Amino acid sequence: MLHYDRQVTTICPYCGVGCNLNLHIKDDRIVRVTSFYDHPVNRGNLCVKGRFGLEYVHHPDRLTTPLIRRNGRLEPASWDEALGLVAERLNAIKAESGPDSIALLSSAKCSNEDNYLMQKLARQVIGTHNIDHCARL
Amino acid sequence: MTNSIGDMLQARAFLIIGSNTTEQHPIIGLQIKRAVRRNGAKLILADPRKIELAQFATIHLQHEGGTDIPLLNGLAYVILDENLQDDEFIATRTENFEAWRKVVEQYPPDEVSKITGVPVDDIVAAARMYATNKPAAILYAMGITQHIVGHYNVTALANLAMLTGNVGVPGGGVNPLRGQNNVQGACDVGCLPNVYPGYQKVTDEEVRAKFANFHSNEQPPAKVGLTVIEMMNAMLEGKVRAMYIMGENPALSDPDSNHVRRCLEACEFLVVNEIFLSETAQMADVVLPAAASVEKDGTYTNTERRIQLAHKALDPPGQAKPDWQILCELAKRMGAPEDEWSYSHPSEIMEEIAAVSPIYGGIRYERLEPVGLQWPCWAPEHGGTPILHVGRFTRGLGYFTPVHHQPADELPDDEYPFMLTTGRLLQHWHTGTMTRRVGGLDYLVPEELVEINPIDAEKLGIEDGDWIRVSSRRGEVVARAHVFDRPRPGLVFMTFHFAEALGNVLTNAALDPIAKIPEYKVCAVKVEKLDSPPE
């Protein structure tokens, strides 16, 4: 009997080597991680993080709802409310102090597509080149 | 990397400097071990610590932190002195050689030995080994770049590779090992203050016109924006009022973290996209729940410039969403044109990336199965580029840039007599947001252990496992000591994985004036034994 329902290939979320991961999924949980022997990057090899380090995905601490600070505390809010507040405040600060009064930090952990849109937001929508990420850190 | 992970097995020699490869890029580390053990490749390791690779090294140059340039110029001195350079490569592929040579001649091995602490014989042997075993690959990481001379450290490495003709050949090259899974891609697609996607300069009028035509808006002024450390300081000065952070944790990852916290506190409006309530998210005004990488389709570009496809394996928890969706919704609410922010799938975003950045010009999702493509990939029929600078450098001729030794910003003194260097461990990742929530990894390494040499520990009466206080001009950290001879005497090593004992409380935010990278790898600290464990 197979111990998984399906397999999905992805890229390891840790270092810059970019190892191929083959996730074995059962009941919507990652139960095993392997890698293909013919992949040119890692040839089936994985380190301790790649093979055993994906459990965080299922951790109960995962954020599941937008949060807004009210009276000093972060409280759950709807997407509509949270995005509305962010758009309103960023537009207001931009109108008062100019686009360069806003700075954006993108992510070396996010995909190319996420990152592309972050810099597009900075340059096209806000109008600033104040965009960086942790490449230097 | 100029070269590919796969062609390293062809190297006859490696010069690895400022890279703890087996812990930080473990699968490339495996390749190195295999090349040394099975192929008999020579390994020159330059590192102030006896990292695991020291067991595989033919020569270990345990130089003092912050003395990379004299060491590398010293190697070049010996190569020239013994006439081991590649004259044909220098003549046909490079320029400014003679001017550079005059500077290198100021770094004879006996002088270099005094600055670096490396024996003269080892400098000579390493230089011969690198120059006479070809092809030879240079590998480096943050141990080279995180200095106020980081830019020039890299230049010194490029000079060595050109001197010996180790550029544009399989098994050679100058290979930076990029840290995060998509730090290469985040740079490629323009998340830097000086370049649009594809490294097109924001100050170039033609580039600006191209992006102005592509997007229905005026482009920002032709002025480079702020880098991360500059943003932090600008918040404290009130010049930056709002910050939007996607999936990063500067409260722990940036140098001098007490100062960074003051900067983030000064920020009037802080928004964070995150998968966990990180130390930075805890300070935010709005937190938006994001999907993890296994919960969305997307591409990631690895250290060898390989753009690879990741498939969605799971649904995000609760109301969490992929960052690209969050950004589209936010942009539209801010008034951006609907048609320029409506994508039904990330593959459509990649089509846009390909349209605006020539190095990604041929990237399409359907071409990325099963193993991806390495940029530059100029057109849909282009097969990608496994090795850069073959036959010709991007700028034409390779330029020998003279580089001089410049001491670190903060060196040990009577009050703070030890040098601190920081880094990461195999079992944890960066600020621990992910790995400290993985039971097995946290079991392997549950706490910060400050590495200190037995000679130093004995002087201070510290035994393995004792509680110690490490302090710098910027703060103090309490943790237990790990006494063993991995760091050279006078050096202590800490990580930034553990919020409760954070190395970055101590680190120095002095910046390289060109690369704007902070000098994490050298600062001055004092070490004291605690009589009792902290409460």
C-alpha cells in the first residue's frame, strides 16, 4: 500500500542551491520528501533541512487571517478591511510626503513572480525606487 | 555563479574563501568533497575557522578576519613572481594589467604573512596550487562580501581568476554561492534600488523610457533608491514614514538589531506579508497572511542562474493567499490600472518579466520542465547559458582593478579584545522563523552556542557549556559557550538564528560604500563568564 496520495515536485525553500524536491502528500500533509536522481542540480541528494525541514508548513502558528493593530494589539480582520486600510494609508502618506517617504522590502524567499510585482508596486503604483531585499544580509 | 554546479566536478583545484560550503550550501559541499576524494582535486580553503571543509583541504589558510585583500594580492604576487600567470589570456582578454601589477607588487608574502597571520610557506604553496592545477574554480559567499571592502574583496578574486585564465571554462570561474533560495531571482527581477528587472539601470534614460511605455505611468525620477540599511536609518530620521515588507525579518536579520528595532518602532505605518508572526510582524500595523512556497505555483532562480518551476502542493491555511495575489489586490485598491494588475496565473507574470528583461527573454513556463533554464536566455529558442564570459566578458575586456588592504571598521582593542564573526548552522535557517518550528531541527540544535577557542577559554576560566556574556559597543548577549578549536584564537563565532541570544545585537552596521553591505563578519566584543545561569 502506498503511504501517500500524490507527489508534487517543487524547489527547496532554504538555500540558493535550489534542490529539486518531490513531496509525498497524504491527507493534505507532507509525509515524505525525496528527490529525483537525474536532476542536474542535486542528483537526488538532500540535506537535513531539505529532507526533514518542511514541517513548518503545517505548524499551528501559521497566520490564517489578516491582522490589524487596534489599541496597541494585533487583532483579526477581513481582507477587505486590511487591504483597504493599507491602500488608504499608503496613498495618504504618498500624497502628504511624496513617494520616497515609502520603502519596500521584497523577499529572497518569495518567487520571481511575487518579487516582480513587489517592484512593480514600488515603481509603477507608489512611484519610488526605494525597494530592496535581504541580498546583503 | 559564472559557472554551473554540475561542471565543478571538472575542476582540478578549488579556492574556497568565505564560504562554509558544507553547512550553507550542503549539496554543493557534497560536490566539493566528491571532487577532492574521487577526482583528487586540490582544495585551498581560506577561512578563519576550521570548518568541516578543513578536513578535506589540501591547504587551509586560517587568515585573520578582514584580511582577504592582502591574502589574495599575496597569492597574485607569488603567481607573478614565479611566472605562473596565463600570459595569453591576459594579453587577449583583459586590460589594465600593468597598473594592477604595480599594486600587487606591494604585497610580498612576508608582508602578507604579518597582516593575515598565515605562514609564508602556505601562501606560496597555495598560489602555486591554484595557478598550476587548471581549471580552478573560486567559490565564495558572505565571508567575502560582508565587509566594508566587500566589493573590493570580490574584485580581488576576479583578478586572480583572470590572472590564471580561469574564466569562461568548465570547472573554473568565480562563483558566488547565493544564500537564499531566491535571492538571485529577487535581484534578477528588479528588487534592488538601482536597477529595473534584468539589471537595467534606473538612471538610464532609454531604460526609463522603455518602462514608461510598458506601464501606463510616469517612472520615478532617475535616482537610485535606498538600500535596506539606509531605509532603516531614514525611518529614524522621519524621511521614510511607511514600510511594506514581504517575507523578511529585519528585526533579527539586520546588523545592530537594537538600533533596527528603534528604526522599526519609529516607522509610522508598517505592513508585513508573512507566514508566521515573526519578530518584525509583531511590530507591524497590518499583517497579511501569505502562502508558503509549497502552496503556490511560481519560479525560483538558484545560485547557478537556473530558473526552476515549483508547483503548488497544498492549499494555504485559512484565508492566507499567495503574495502575488495580495499585491495585485492592493495595487488595484491603490488606483493602479485594472488591466495591468490582472493575472490569472503566475505564468502570465513571467511572460511580462520576459517582455521587459532581456536576460529572461526566452523564459516561458512550458520551457521550464523538467530542469529549468539558466539565464541569460535571450529568446524563446535560446537554450540558456551554463557558463558566463566564454570568449568575451560582458564589458568586452576583463578589467584588472587594483585593490588595497583596508582594515575592518571596528577591530579588537583593550576594552573589546575579541573579534566576532557571524554565520549560520547547517540545521537552522537565517532568523529561525521556519526551522525553529521544525521539531527535528530544533531538537538537533535547540540553542545558541558561542564558539570560542580553548586557548581563549582557558584564559577566561570558561569551560564548555558555561554561561557567558558577549558584549559589543551596541549591546550584549547571554548564551552558553562551545569551547573547541574551530575559531582561530582571538575569534568568537555566533549565529543569528535565536531571537533570545541574537548575534546581530552585537554586529556592526558599518557599510561598504559601494555595495552598501554591512560588515557582519568583523566586529569587536568582550567575553565574560557568568557565575550563574540567567533567570
